[in-house]
Amino acid sequence: MIDNYQICKRCIMDTSDACIKFDKNEICNHCNDFDKIIVQNWHPNNLGQQKLKKIFDKIKNDSKKKQYDCIIGLSGGVDSTYLCLVIKKYNLRVLAVHVDAGWNSEIAVSNIEKVIKYCNFDLHTHVMNWKEIKDLQLSYLKSGVANQDVPQDHAFFSSLYHFAIKNNIKYIINGGNIATESVFPSSWHHSAMDSINLKAIYSKYGRYKLRDYKTINFFQYYFYYPIIKKMKIIRPLNYINYNKENAIEVLKKKINFKDYGFKHGESRFTKFFQNYYLPKKFNIDKRRPHYSSLILAGQLSRNQALEKIKENLYSEDDLNQDKIFVCKKLGIGKEELEKYINDKKRSYKDFSNWDKVYKLMKLIKSLIEKIFKRKINFSIRF
């Protein structure tokens, strides 16, 4: 139990988020940020459809002399798979990229094959070096930090960016969306794009040198891609009335899509990490921000969310099967896996990271904006 426990009166975010703040009406900062800031970039209406058409028209116009208009990262999950259907309506020439980090479920592979065939997109599958991914994943387990998905996430975005540059593609289409992801407690995780942190953790716990695993450094992420290469990230789902349950039904009818029953269940490790590792080690339940996002989007009532959060994350049989699978893939026993989970919790700050460089960049950005009196965007963050 957390001392002085408190839960938001509007959503279901609570003091498991160490940085949560409440106003005099006991409404949390996530809800207030949604109303004041986030909603400005959300257009689930006819205006959004008009804006999206203009965006796609510009993409097609800018890419006339190129082989592809845009690139999309395809995981086989609901968001990216449904996004393919949205893009298909606008007749964009799409290169879909799938990064196989060794944790794909069979359902994910099947969903990818079906949607690619239905949309007639070109697909490039980048298969990661499993020896390196395996050692990275073990290093993260040994480190005891919260975000165990970094080896997969960094590889996914790094591969996507590098492949976009290699193929002279300026526009990246992303399935990130406000309807289901507007609430994101920064105290729970650190950016998966911090290659300084990744390398520091691997330097301490890893056994090999990373030869095939490509990272993105701070300069590339904040300057090279968005400013020098003028790469742009487009999130079309923020311009339509995106409802995940409705999207699943459409996908089932169109391509016989198979649902996982878990958010991000397309990765066997992510499913295990989010539904067992995080709750047990850090008292983090990823359903809270997800359900809270749905509440703010008007797709779920608070009472419904409070009932759903009481449901078990795992059945005993399902958990046991996933433990066996994770242990077998990583070449460790159940006792060793549980040891890592029960060992000391650590923060990403216990290892070298990009925080100081990031603060310096923000300071420089602020000074430049004051001199030229204009806003400058240094980020291409998802």
C-alpha cells in the first residue's frame, strides 16, 4: 500500500505514479494536461478528416519522384494494422517495415501477412540478431530498471529511421494516438531512445559487443533526422474518430484479424513484462493510463474502468506458459527469472543517461527562441 493514497476523481490514475499532482478538485495533472494541451492536437471529427486529406495530398506531392510516399512501422498490433487500412483509402505508395526482434507471437505474423496482402503494400522485414537481442534483454533484467522493452523499442525505431533515410523517405506514418495513449506517466519509464542509457546498462551486464544492433544517438534523434533530413512523423489516427474496439471489429471483417486480448500482445515478452514484471516489481499497472486515456476520449466511463482494473492481469495457466516461453527463449530457469524480478529495483538514473545533454539542449533552444522570437521543434518523439 502507498502512504497517503489518492486517486483522480475523473480518471483512474493514482499515486502509483510518483509524480502525479492533484488540483483542489482532486483532478490529476494528466486530465488537466489533456484539456489544456493534448486536445489541441486531437481532431476526431470532419475537420480532422479535412486536415488529414491535406496532409496526405502534400505527402504525395512531395514524393512524386520517389519510389514511396511514406514508410510505416508494422507490428501486427491493432493500431498499426488498422492504420494500414486508413492509409489504403488515400492511395499512398507505402513501404511497410516490420522489425522482428525475436518475440513475435504467431498471431502477429499472421496479422501482418493478411494486412499486407489486403492493402497491397511492399513489406520489408528486418530480422534482428537474436544473440544480441537475447543478451540485451538479459542485461536489462539484471539491471532491474522498469522499462524492459527498451531493447525491442529502440531497435524498432532505429531500424525504421535508418531504413527511411536509406530509401530517401521523408514521411514516417505512426500508429501512436491520443484516444488510447494520451496518459503516459513519465515517472514510470524513461525514453527508449536514450542510447547512452542503453549502452551503459549493456556495458555493465552484457557479454558481447553490439555489432549488428544499430542505435540512434542524441544528435541524430533531435537534430539530424528532424532538422537536417527534415523527417516528419504523421499520426493519422489523431485525425479520425479512432476507437480501438471498433477498429478490431473492422479488421476482423476485412482481413480476419486475430485479437490478442492484451494491449501490445503482439510481443510475447511485452505481454509478460507489462502484465507480470511491472506490477510485481514496481507496482505499475499499465491498464491505468490506458483506461484513463479511454475515459478522457469518452470511450469508457470511470465506473467501467474501476471495474475492469479489478480483473486479473493473467490467468494462472497463461502466466505459467509465458514464463516457460520467456525462460526458454532467454536460456534461463524460472528461479533465475524470479530472482531478477525480486532483486533490487533500480532507476534508469542509476546508469549514465542523456538527461544532462537534454537539459542543455532545452536551454539552448530557449535562448534561440528568445533571440529569434519563434518556436523551434527539436523533437521527432513518438
